[in-house]
Amino acid sequence: MDIRFDKKIVIVTGSSSGIGKATALEFAKAGASVVVHYNTKKSGADAVVTEIEKLGQKAIAVGGDLSVKENADQLINTTIKKFGTVDVLVNNAGTLVERRSIETMEESLWDKVINVNLKSAYLCCNAVIPTMKAKGYGRIINVTSVAARNGGGFGAGHYSTAKAGVLTFTKSLAKELAETGIMVNAVSPGVISTPYHDTFSTPENRKIFASNTPLKREGTSAEVAYGILFLASDYASFILGETLEINGGLLMD
């Protein structure tokens, strides 16, 4: 199976590190031009752009908090101005911000996590759909989490709720766009070795997570990226509204 995206234009949100970075690089290796989005890590995004250019592909970095409509609109408009269109949108931007019990959580933290994980996906889809509809083609891949299915670890109620929203949003949008040529699916990573877990999970907890996984290890960002590329490819032409679990068997559905 040779998955190619030659002459395709791909946006990967939150792609200055981790799963987003790996996804951007894999799309570039498959021939795509890539828009690397970042919120605060400009240097990381610039480094990803450099790596993509070394692969012989075109790339630009675009910054902004995608929970703000103007920034989501700018991301899409900048892409169209530079490359003429958008073929694939990967809604990967998101974070836990900090672990906190629901009892002690401030409203502002709840809102921030919901907005950065769920609202950002809605705003980016809202902005890109007209362009994809106009040409009768598009692929939208949302990144949710195993936390959407099991509630996540302690202090992740806001994050797991937001990711559950992404899962349901994927199904709803897939139905809405089914006859337009735009295919919408999602991937749901389990415990992946990324800066996310470096920040929010202790080494002890990560060992426990890994031991509870049938494969007895954390996944890699590239292993998630492979699933994203598959769902964005023509090999997934009859897969719609699906969430692909990439978790080493931690959750079997």
C-alpha cells in the first residue's frame, strides 16, 4: 500500500511538536505541501517547516489561538492565499492545560480546555468547509483521545469531556457533509510518547499505563500519524464518521 498525497495541500493544527509534528512530516514524505500551525511554539513550528523543506516539499508556519474565530479564519485564508486550496485538515490542536479535580476547578480552566480542544475543531471546520464544498472534495481528520471513552486519569475531567465532544462532533459532521465529497473521521490515541505526557503524567503513572496496555509500551507519534494518513487517503473512501483507536490494545472496541 503506497499512500501518496502529491499536489495535495494539508493543514495540521498543533504541529510544532508531538503527534502534530509527526503527522506534518509524514504528509510531506507522502508528497504533500503542509501548513504547520502553532499557538505559542513558533521556533518548533519553524523547525518543522525546515525539516519539510529538506524533504523537498513546500511548507509554511501559521500561528494563532484557534479557539478564536479570527485566528481560525486566518489559518484557512492564509493557506488558500499561499497554496490556492485546502485538501486535508487535521484538527490536532489541544492540551490538558493542568490537572484539576472538578470540585476545585475554576470556570476559566474548564472553558479554556473545552475551547482549545473542541471549539477550535469546530471553528477550523467552519472556516474550511466552503472551500472543500466548492470543489467537491475534502478530508477532515479530528484527533480525539482514549480519555473520551474512559474518562481519562485523575484531574482530566475537562479534557476527557472536550475529547468526547470531538468524537461526537466527528460523527455529526460526517453525516452533515456525506454527500458533498468531504469525508470526516477521527483518530483516538492512547498513551503516546509525546511532550503531552512529559508535562502532564508522572514517570510512575506512565509505567502503569504501559503495563496495562497489551503491547506493554507507549505508542509513538508516528504510529498515530500513519492512522491519520490512512483515513485521509483514498484507501479509506468508504470509511465515514469512524474513530480509529490507536492505543496498543488499551481499549478494544
